[in-house]
Amino acid sequence: MPLAAAESKKNRMRKPKAPLLPLFLVSTAAVGFEIALTRYFAIASWSEYGYWVISITMVGFAVSGVVLSLFKDFFAPRAERLLFATPPALLVTAVAGFYLTTVNSFNPLEFQNPDAWFDQLLNIWKYYAALFPFYFLTGLYIGLYFLSYQEEIPKIYGADLAGAGAGALAVLVLMFWVHPFYLLAALLPALVVAGLYHLPPQAAARRPLYLVSLLALLAACETVPLFLNRADFNEYKAIYPPLNVQGNRVAQEIRSPRGYFLVLDNFTERLDTDISNNAGALRAAAPPLTYGLYNDGNRLTSLAKPGDYDTSYVRAALDAFPYELRPAGAALLVGTRGGFRVREALALGAASVTALEPDETLYRLLRAQQGNPIAAALADSRVQLLPHSPAMLAAAEARRFDLVDVASDFLNQADANKFAFTVEGVRGYYGVLKDEGIISIPVSIREFTVYAVKMLETVRVALAGLNVAAPQDHIAVYRSAWNVRILVGKRPFTSQEMARLKDFAGRRSFDTSFYPGIEPAKAEIWNDLPLVSFESETILSSGDKAADALMDESLKLFSPEHDAFVRGHFFNLAPATHDRPVFYSVLHLSELGGILKRIAIIPREELPLLINVAVLAQAVAIAALILGLPLVRYRARRPETEAILKSILYFAGLGLGFLFLEIFLIEKASFFLNDRTHAFTVVLAGMLIFSGLGSYFSGRYLKHPRRGLMLACGIIFAWIIAALLMLDEALLLLLAAPTALKWLALLVAIAPLSFALGFPFPLGLYLFRGDRSHFLPWAWSLNGSFSVIATPLANLLALTTGYKILLILSMMLYAVVLVTYPVARGENRI
């Protein structure tokens, strides 16, 4: 062996192994802080804007990689000192960033004001400035590990991923006990432990003094989240007025990964149900005073107070008619409106009531009811309360019902409830109906009438898929000024039944917008609902007579011109499905210019589309910067052009492909577990931990990296094909299984894919060691920057096309990864 080679080998053998624990802990704290920030924004503001702001995390990682690449000669000799100094710096930047975030005067409503939006955009950038230093330093820390321990890249990447997964799990557990605004305080000690490593000789010689200094720094930093915490509810959230009204009392506080729940007791809280203006003439009482249940500041429902109340208000309620049409029937309630719907159903004559309350917190609160009529109703032998989703019941229930009644507040109580308003959801309801059964579906038209039109199209498609010859004969629509009820019959509605509907509506000043045989010219309209053009912001209804835009659009929807009407509509009327389960998504990307001009009248629920567009534009700009700067800086020492192009495609494909699969799995798990928070945590933690194991194991293939890559891609391709063919059926098969078994099944499904996903990145990054190590941080940041692109791009694809497209694109991306591996067969360096 030549002397120089022997000496090089000897030096490598002398080099100490990378300490993985501090890296693991820094990753734990970083991901934990990210999730804590999502909880902060969900409560203090709205989660849509939190997603925009927190996109800075991956940007910080990506920029740190560029800086390391551009100034590698500066950082590499000082790596050990920087690894020592970074954890204390992370302590300071974490608490400083959080404090500045909480005092930011960002107003999400003004962001939709054409005269005030620029000031709010500046506030978004203030959030960026506050949070960027922490995630830049985190990225710098991880990048320095890659530079310093180039022969151990698989182990380093594995520790990074495993630490991130552990951070997700840690925050999930902490949320059961720690207030969301104080989660950061529980994460800071991990950074202190990380700071005990990489000690320079001076600090090592005075270890006790250094430890005391570090603990003193921790104590100082803990004062910010514990004693200087300025986090609070935004004044425009639903909870703010009742929480601050004179005499308000917080009756109960519940901390959970599902949200931060508060039960309020004050004079403003009343049962939120749609009552006729003619309630007095109908001798109907006013809805009762109640407690108010809020989650993350958003009102979920009402809860009964002790004592009795008069149920006669149900005579004047919009949702009472189906019980008149099918008296003394078996009712299935999808959501209970805080239990009130159970007693209402009994008061309206239901012979038996099966009530579904899939939200675990709300279910427990109902079970804990005492000393009020709701508790008595739930104890009635005719009533069965189940913690099941509608899909679970449809998959397991053998009984049949005369009425399926969806509660008016069910859609907005939890993200997973959106699956109840899909084509598959309607088919599930239809499947549990008796031959004379009816489905009653609520839609709010407070913001846009088009949501009712979209739900009608969803029902029409569902019935057509069940081979119902004339869906319009099975549908009736009636409404108040604010809400719509869509009735779906298993058999066609008769003229006598529709006469009863008209009589019911007329006596209560409700409107019948559509039913079989409707004669629009003879319709009496009590609540004016003019047809408005979104494009021109003008009223299209003519004359002095009251109008019913829902009637006009329903007639077009069920006319021979249906296809032309749907295609030519300004809004997207495509029905929600399990693959595209988005109820609040009626904007066309092709109309982006017109939408931005009229952003002031866009409902908040539609903003995710626009926010994803903004994040995507930002991410693409950052990716372009990351692609170019190091290549220009080191053009004399960069690899061959072909290798560079392959590297770009390789790492871009990994960044996009991994996130596409992760987002697909989170959505499927949300349906399977009927809870988005648990789905996010299980999928994120499972994928990161198993990918970390895969990365660690990939070190066995460093001498023959193509073999490892081919093995990993083979597993990925097989998993994607199996998911396309069998995943939906497998989820439905296990839908009624116990929760613990469902968690286990989900982890078993995730494990092989995630293990394989851990291979390609370390096998690619390992190629840039040695004299090409200037480009090692560049390759890592390239992956990170395309991960930033992946999230908004995946969300936009899912909103417009559906989630299965993410599987197909992931397979194509990993095919590109396999083909563009930057070195020839048998080599393991660029």
C-alpha cells in the first residue's frame, strides 16, 4: 500500500465517531418547536396562516446548506467549536423567536382587505425574521455534522430523522398535560443536554462551571415562555367576545392533542339552531341557554346546563321536517349538536335513536352529563350513543334506519368530518336506509350559496353511481336565510310528500328551493337570495320580486344542460370524494386573477388555496437561488455537468417524492383514524423513525450504493402499486376495528415504505465527500428546498385533482431518482 494512502487510512481510523445523541436531541427540539408553533397559530390565529409562516423552517434548513456550501472553507476548520456553541444559541433564538411571534400584531382579517394587506404582509415577514435564526442554526448544526463526519452520513441522517420522529411523539404526549402556549418550555432541556457535547478543551477543563452556566442560561430562557408569554386568542376568533364578556366563567379546560378545549358559561351562550321568525305563532319557546364548547378558539357546539328546558322550540326548527315525513321511525344521528339533537329527535317522535359522536372529547363530555335533560335522554333505553364515524357505522352496521340526520354543526367540528360530506359518505348513508328512508344533509349558505349547489352535485353523483335512474326525483331542498337542508329519499318523493314540505316551509317562512315537479313561477319566496355575479360583483336577479339563487342553480343542475352549466360555472362544483375530500374548495386556479381582485369577499375556509400558491411561489424562488449560487461560486471545482444535472434531478426527486407520500398517508390516516391530529403524529413519527432506521441500515451498501438504491426503489414501487390497488379496500375492512389495532395496522403499513425511503438520500449525499465536500451541504439544501416546494404543490394537486395523483407522481419521481443516480455502476464517488 502506498505510504500516503496508508497514512490517510490511519488518520481516518483515528477520527472519533460522531456522537449521535446531541444531533438526535437538536432534531427532537426542532421538530417539537415546529409542531408547537402550529398549535400556537391554530389557537392564537388560524392554522392556514401558521402553515405559511412555518414554511420558514425548511427554508432555514435550505439557506444554511447554501451558506455552508459557499463558505465551507471557513466553517469546516471551526466545526467543532460551532457544534459546541450552537445548542446554547438555539436556546436563545428559540425563546426570542417565540416571544417576537407572540407580540406580532398580525391581523388575518386585514390580510383580505385591499387597503391593509401590505401591512399584514410585512407582519408575515416579521414572523419570518423572528423564526428564521432558530431554523437556520438548526440546519447549520446538522450540516456541520455531515461535513465533519462524512464517512458516517447514513448514521447521521438516521439520527436526524429518528430525533425528528421522537420530537413529534414527545409533543403529542406533552399536549395531554401542557398548555399549547407553553410547549416550548418543555422542549428547551433537550438543547441543554445537546450542549454538553463537543466541548472545547477550555470548557472541558471547567466542566462544572460550564454546566452551571448552561443551566443558568436555561433558567433565563425558560422565563420567556413561562412568565413573559404574550400568547392569546386573536380578537377575531369566535371565543374572544364570550371569553371576555362580564361574568364569564371557564367551566372546564381540556388539553389534548386534538385541541385546546374550553367550556364557557356566560349569558351569551345559547343553543345555535335555525329557528323560524314565526316561532311565536307556532307557540315555540326560544332555544335554551347553554354552555359553549370551543376548540382552539373556534365554537364547536353547545352543552346543556343543569336543570330542565322547554323543547317546544323544535316545532319552529328548520331541521324538524324529516321527522314529520317519517314519524315514529328509527333515526341515525350523525353528530348530536352537544346532545341536544338526541332529545330533539325523541321530542319529534323518533321511536329509536342511534347517535354518532366521533370526536373523542365531545363523546366523553356527553357521557359525563349529569342533572340535565340531555343526560336523561342519553340514558333512555331507546337511545344508543356511539363514538363512531359515519363510515365506520356504514361498514359495520347491519341495522337499517328510517332517517339519517346530519347535525348542522357536524362539518366544522373536526377536519375528519369532511369525509361525511363526500360522494362515498352519501352512498354510505343511502346503504343504511330502509326502503322508505330519508337522508337530511345540512349546508350553511351564510358565506356562499355555491356550497349548497356543490353538495347537490355531490348527492347527484352519489345517486347516479348507485344506478338511481333519475336522481332529481329523489332530492328536495328547503332553506332559511342562512341554512339549507337537502333531503334525499331512497325512493322518489311523492307529490303528497312535497305538498307537506311546502306547507311546513310556508308556515315557518322557509323556502322550498327544489323538489320534484317544482314550478318556479308559482314559488313563494320568503327569504330573498339574489343571484350575484362573483366576477362583476353585481346582482343578476331582475325585478322587484324576491329571488332564490339556489332555486335557479338547482334547476340548471338537474336540467339537460347540466354538463355545460357545471363546466361554465365560475366556481368549481366538482363533488367531494374520499380522494378529494374538500368541502370548502370551490375556487378555480385558472381564475386566480379575479379571485385576488375580490379577496375581501372570499370566505376564510377558501384561503388555503391562495396560501398554498403564495408558499409555492416563495419556495420556487428560494430553490432557484439554492440551485445557482454554489454552482457559480465553485464553477472551477464542480463535478462534470452531467453529474450536476443528475444530482439536481436526484435530490429534487427525493425532496418531492418523500413529502408527496407523507401527505398522501396523512390524508388516508385521517379517514382511517377519524382524527387528523393523531393521523399526522402517527404518520410523521412512524415515517421519520422507520426512515431513520433505513438510513442507518443503508450504510451496509456504501461500497455498492446502486444495489442499495435499487433495493429501496423496488420496495417503494411495490408499495405504491399495492396502495393504488388495495389500500382503500384494506382501510374499509379495518374501519370498525379497535383504535389500538388501527394504530398498529397503520404502522405496519408505513414501516416497509418508510424503511426504503431512508436509503436514497444518504446514498446520494455520501457521493459528495472528500474533495467534493463543498457541494455536500448544497445537495442537502437542494433536497430541503424541494421539500418546501413539495408541501404546497402536493396540497394544490390534492385540491384540484385528488390524493391518488401524489402516488402516481411519487412513483415517477423515484423512477427519476433511480435513473439519475449521479455516478456510474460500481463507483461510490462523484
